[in-house]
Amino acid sequence: MKKHIQNIISFGIVLTGVLAGTNKIIDIMADKNENLPINNGKYFCWKYGNIYYTKSGKGKPLLLIHDLNVCSSSYEWNKVVKKLSERNTVYTIDLLGCGRSEKPNLTYTSFLYVQLVNDFIKKIIGSKTTVVATGYALSFVIMACQIENNNFNKIIGVSPCDIYNLTGTPDKKRNVLKYLLDSPIIGTFLYNMETNKKKVKNQISKDYFYRSTLVSGEEINSYYKGTKTSHSKGKYLFASIRSCYTNINIIPAIEKLNHSICLIGGREQPFIHDIMDEYRAHNSAIEEAYISNTKHLPQLEAPEKFTELLQILL
């Protein structure tokens, strides 16, 4: 029995060392090769961490918010910012836990991002703003508008997520998962395996683009780089998303909002018509529009069509 216990302990020590070594190698490689460029961006010193943002153009303010995903960053808007800046003052941000923004060790919740959106509009933009948000980001933009509606002009959602997917809440099993992912060695290893370059490439090619042949190496690298900045500390957001801490029931807010809301979907996105109908069932004033031959990210897959449609909506 003692020998078996000693062998188990020895195996555990060796395994921990191997995992820690693997994490260190990935970290070193990321430091050398996987940094997102800062370019002309600035940092908003927010209470929970520095938020990377860019500002360009002149005109009415337009805030572009990327999807809530550890791979995502303001790179999502890279192909449309220049054109939109001809008529608007365009702001893009990297959400807390994403891209070039700080990635603190905390539990990320929808309300955290609600505060971020409202604080950014008040302290950086300083006037009523039209907000364009992709995927899960639309949920906390809607909640932010309900809380401080004077900050918002119009709300435009791109590829909105299923309303009912947002109703899942943390439970004991999900809390165990979060505890495991937050752990320093095993959690980091699991995060690195879930966000390796092959998986990121597959996600972009299969889920984000309708025509995978249009996916460039730059796009794959940018999304992969987003997962590895700040020494893989994106795992804290990853753990919160997987454990449903970023979910929130937005149905009451949708029903009460009087602001102009329009939803844009890639026509080839699975179940997108059903999802649009869900939103309209709770607020008949919501408008919808589709971009053909695109999936989750029409702003990257068909930037000219997306820009043209967005300017019409604006």
C-alpha cells in the first residue's frame, strides 16, 4: 500500500512538472511570436483593468464591440473601420479579458461588461452613442441600455446569440469546472489545449466563415494571438464563460426598450432566422437584415456588403 501511494505521489509530481513545463514553453513562444499590435490605440484606465481602444474619423460616435470570446478582439472590425470612419467617429475596444486589454484573475460576469460599456461611453466618448455588438456582446449592451438609456442612440446586433442560451446559470458542476480552469497549472494546460492554433483555425473556418477558402492566415493568427496575450490569462474569462457566469436573461430588457434595435445576420448561419424571430417575438419593433454567403462574422467575410448595410442603418 505504501509503495502504491509513493508511486501515485511520484507520478503526480512528474505529471505536474510536465504540465508546468509545457505551459512555460507555450508562454515563451507566445512572448516571442504572438503579440497583437498596439498600432495607434490607447488605454482607458478602468477600475478593473486597462482597456485597449482605438478612435478614428469624425462625426457621430459609433462604438464597435467584438464578440465575447477569448479568441476575439477589436481585430474583428479591422476591415470596416476605415470606411465607417469617413462618416462617423469610430471607437473599437478590446473587452476586459480579451485581446490587448488586461486579463485580471476574477469572475467575469455580464454585469461587469454592462459597467464597462456605460463607463466607456460616459468617460471616453462623452455623448449618445450608436453601438454595434457581435454575438454574446449584444446581451450586455442591451442590459447597459436598460440601465442608462441616455448613453445610447441605436443598437445594432451582429449574429445575435440565442436568447435562451443566455438563461443558463452557474451550478455545482459548473463551479467545479471553473475552479479547475482557474487553477495555476492544470487550468492553464487545459486552456492552452482548448485554444491551440488548430482548434482556433477550425472555429474560424467552420463556425465564423461560410466560405472557408476566404479565411486568411492573418485572421487565424490574430485570433490565436488573442488567446495567448498576457501569459494565457485569458483562461479566467474562459472559465467564467464555460461556467455560465457571463449569461443573463435579457428578455425583460428587450421587451421594455424603446431604442431603435436592428439585427444583422449572416444568411448561412445555422438557425439565424429562428434566433431573429425569438428577438422579434419579444419586441416587434426590432428590425432584421441579412448578408448572403456569410456566417457569424459578415464584417470579416463580406466587409463591403456589411459596411454598405450598416451605413444605411445608421
